[in-house]
Amino acid sequence: MKVADLEKRSAFGTVYRHLAEAHEWEGKRGFFKRLATVNRALNFQIRTEKAQEDAARPTPLRGKLFEDGLVRLL
């Protein structure tokens, strides 16, 4: 096995490969613009997941509303 045979997998690489295939990105032209696009996509995903996580976290107010039957806990 050679070092060239190894493949590093990361969220960035995965998103880049999918976007490259979808938008038919080739060559070096616009490379940094493409990197910025991938970064925006990853940051959006991270913010979305964080917001979903925060929404699921029980808070004192949410617990009180649940006890009063005003909200359902998922």
C-alpha cells in the first residue's frame, strides 16, 4: 500500500465532491470561489443542526409548558 492509495474523508471533502459533481466543477478556475461555496454550505448545516439541538434541549419554561399541557416534548 502506498500513501497515494489512501483517501482522507472529511465533511468538507464530501460536500466538495458532491457539489463538484452537481455543478460540473473542473480545473483551477474559480477554485477559491468554490471553496467559499463549500464553507457556506457547511456553516449552514452546522447552524441548522445546532438550532435543532437547542430546540430539543429542555428548558425550565418548556418543562412548565409541558406540565401545563401546552407543548409536547419530542
